[in-house]
Amino acid sequence: MLTEMKRLAGVNDTSLDEVFSFIIEDTVNNVLAYCRLEVLPYQLCGLIPQMALSTYRTLVKSGGITSITEGDRRIEYHIGDVLSDYRERLSAFINRRAKLPSEVETNE
């Protein structure tokens, strides 16, 4: 996925590999959570680099970090809702039987 994202971005060196890798991992986690899946389907592997690049470009355009707090180290950044651009394509992969963590009842 990193290679595909670099190809889409027109990047030929390794200067952004760590940033791109982080954004790809975050994008995969967001898609898995949105679709309520544990494993990324093969059919979505081509979409992840596109979504990750959208996130990266939004970060670059918006200036990236919006807030930094030193005590208890908190960094906030605004990327908008990148998933909203891809909801239609992701809808076929949503696991409607799975429960979100907030929907699971605990015996406390």
C-alpha cells in the first residue's frame, strides 16, 4: 500500500515513508472500525492508498496540527471526514451483524 500511495503522490524517495505508513495504518483502522470488520478485505486494498493520500493532502492544506498541549501530551489535527468521500464504496463491506464496543453490554 505504501508503494501505491507513493506512486499516486508522485513521490520517488523515502523521505515521507514514515508519515505515509502512519497515515495508511490509521486509514486501515478507520475503515475496519467503520465497516465493523477485523480483517481488511482484499477488495479494499486498492482504496486504502487513495484514502490515505486524501488524508495526507488534507493535512498539508489545512496546516495539519491545530492544537498542542504539553501536560499529558495531547496533539490534535483536523483532517475533516475523509471517510465521507468513500462511504458509498465502503457500504458494501459493512458487517451489519457485528456490534460496536459501545453496543456490547458488560456485567459490571
